[in-house]
Amino acid sequence: MDKIALLLVIIGALNWLLVGIFQIDLVAAIFGGQQSLLSRAVYSLVGIAGLWSIKFLFSERTSSNFVAQPALKHMPNNDDDD
């Protein structure tokens, strides 16, 4: 669910980037205008994903959020130093 929310937030951010720079609302252009049912559904899903993503601001990072790191190789104990 978190990855879907992130994908929708990214789509919304890219759409706002296009609106801000080029004055093109890609969602509205694809789905038939800002007032069409499909455009409003996409806008709503992006908004819900944004609300869902608020939790990332307040969550503690756990080891499951990080990419697994390779284990350090065990260094052989050199007994010749005695």
C-alpha cells in the first residue's frame, strides 16, 4: 500500500510540475478536462495518497526500511601473534 501511495504522490507531483512550468494539466488532458469523472477520480486518489503519506513524516525508521547490507566477512583469527 505504501508503494502505491508513493507512486500516486509522484504522479501528482509531476502533474503539478507540468502545471507550474508549462501550464499543462496532464491529468485533465488525458481524461477529458478537470471536471470529468476520471480526472476527479485521479485527483482524489492522489490526494488520498498524499494523506496516507503523511505518516512517513512521523514514523521511526526501522531496519525493514533499509536495503539489506551484506554481512561483514569474518576475519580469521591469526594465532601466530602469540
